[in-house]
Amino acid sequence: MFCENCGHQISDTAKFCSACGHPVGTAPSPGAEAPPAVPAKRESPRLKASSGNGSISKMSGIRRKPWLLRMPIPDPHTGITVMKTVGTYVTREEAEAVRAEMMKRPATPYQDSTLAKIHEIFLESREYKGRSDKARELYDLAWKYLKPLWYYKIAALYAQDFQNILDKMADDGLSQSMLEKERTLISKLYRTAIGWRVVDANLASVLKVEGRKSPEREIFTDEQVTLILSQKNTPTGQMVIALLACGVRAELAKERFPKADAKYPGTGAAGGMGFAFLTFTDAVLESGINIVLDETKLEDYIKDADLVITGEGRMDGQTAMGKAPVGVAKLAKKYGKKVIAFAGAVQRDARACNDAGIDAFFPILRGVVTLDEAMKNENAKQNLADTAEQVIRLMK
């Protein structure tokens, strides 16, 4: 309690004020200042929703959006529901409206789903059913490697759980492409779980894929080289030499065969077959497109053409590195002809084709379709005809 005379806080059992000596319970002394009013307890701006369904609080200081909304959200690692910040708002009414909207969302029936349950949902999705038979086989194979985690709640799994599986796959000698497919499957499972509000983060984004490096092969012994070269003039011998050479590092081959040149144009073709034939046989490398152009006498037709049209199944940065469409374009530019190209698909790095002589290129797909649908002859013919018609209309 407080002294009526000076306002000093005193014990509830005190008879006299320890500050001014005034008897407790009597009127203030004449001339004494009135005790200061006890400040009323400030009402907290924190508004807590019933049943712990979130909270709204006003942050201190001068802020453009002072109202903070926090809601209970399941932690993606432990599955435990914790309070997390949803956002900040200009007015309390805005925050309350967002909270009310979030509270309307029904709890997902898959909140406690295991990895196996999420996989079942994934199998019924377009992400899986829309793939080719080969792609689905690879996903099924990748799923088997996740067997140690099948019956764990996906919300309780850590990234390290998946990383351990990827590391073991690498130690077992699986290819880099298989490891990438495994990570892709993990990512798609998490995207499925996120869509069903089971988790709110994709752990696949932090996984590292490092395939085990193939050991360097020792160079052939003198006896092996003699045996191989003795058969170099036979078709079978040449094929054996080419296949063996694909597994030999270029720098090792150069130690025994000085003419080996991994930078010679065409040596990287067909997975290194060009390098093998050039190094271990008396073969001569010729540009495939140049042979085609010579044999077809295409130059004679291009001379009198108004427009040159070429194409490829998929145009990308590699198209500009000497593939057929660019070979045609270079010949056309010799006579100052315009060149357009059509492709089943076009990658972002296909812009390099413009610098290589193709004035413009166009994808023929007219909607989102599966690979099988795009590859059907009747669909491909119609798509090409429709796209070509629209392009040519601009040239009338």
C-alpha cells in the first residue's frame, strides 16, 4: 500500500510511513502534497485468439506495418507445432482478417503421413502418371532405395536422413544420373507433401549429389597395344579399339600416341568415338553436315531460294556447335538468305543459334503435353503445319 501523506510505498502492516513518519490510516498533514496517483496498468495490445490459434501483437517503435501475426505451424523436421511469424500489417483489422482466413482452413487428414503414404499420393498424380514408361521405371527404382525411411512420418525426417541414403548409393557405385534421379524423386515427394500441407519446406534443395569418381585406368601394356593394333584393319578390331579408347583419358593416350588430340574438331562426337578412331586408327574425321550438304547438292537449291527453312528435334546451345541446322544456316548466309528453324522443343541457351546464322527459331508445341503425345506422328505433323502457317503469314 501507499502512504496517504507522501505517496511512498510501505508495508501492509506498517503503522507509520518510513519516509515521512506520518501515521498510517490518518488524513494527510496540512500543506503536504497529495500523493501521486498510481498509474493504471497499461493494457497490452497483444490479442490472443482462443484455443491458442495464433496471436496478434503491436510492435514497439515507429513502423509502417506495426501489427505482427503469429500462427501455430508444424515444424517440417520434428512434426511439432510451433508459433511462427506469418507477416506484419498496417492495421490490426488486416492481421485479424488474415488470421481468420487461416483458421478457416481445415486440418489436413495427411498431417501424420508417412513417407510411404506420400508416395502413394504421388503415384496417383500427373507428375508420375504423365511420364513415359521409362521415366516411371526409374522413379520406381529410386523409391526402393528409400526403403529404410518408408514408414517414418515425413514431417519428422531430416535432410541428413536422405543424404545418408544418397551417400550410400554413391559408395555402392551407382551412376551420377541415378543419384540425380533419386534426389528428383525426393523433391517430388516433398512437393506433394507441401501441397497437402504436411510440411512447408522441400528438404531436397539442400541435398548434395556426388557420384563416386571412376578410377583412372592404367595405360595398356606393350603386349596389349600390339594385340589391339594388329587387328586395327578389321571391322571388329576397329570397333574394339574405339570402345576401349572411350574409357581411356585423353592425356594418358597422348603419352603413347603423340598424334592424339582431344581438341581436334569432332573428337568429342558419339561419346568420344571420334577421338578413338583418330588416335588408334588411320581414320580421317569429316564434318557430318558437310558430307550431307555435298551429297545432297543443297547449295544449288539455296542459291535460288527466297527463304531457307531448317529444324531439329530440340534446339539448344549444342545446336550452335556445328549441328545440321547451323550447317545449313552458314551455307545460306553465303548467299545472303534468311534462315528460320522449327523445333519440337527450344531451350533457353538456343539463343546461341541466332549468332550462328539462324535468324529466328520457333517451337512447334502448342500446349502442355506429355512426351508420348508430342512424339505421335499425327500430332507432330499438325503442330509443325500450324506453326509454319502462322510464321509464313508474317511474310506475305
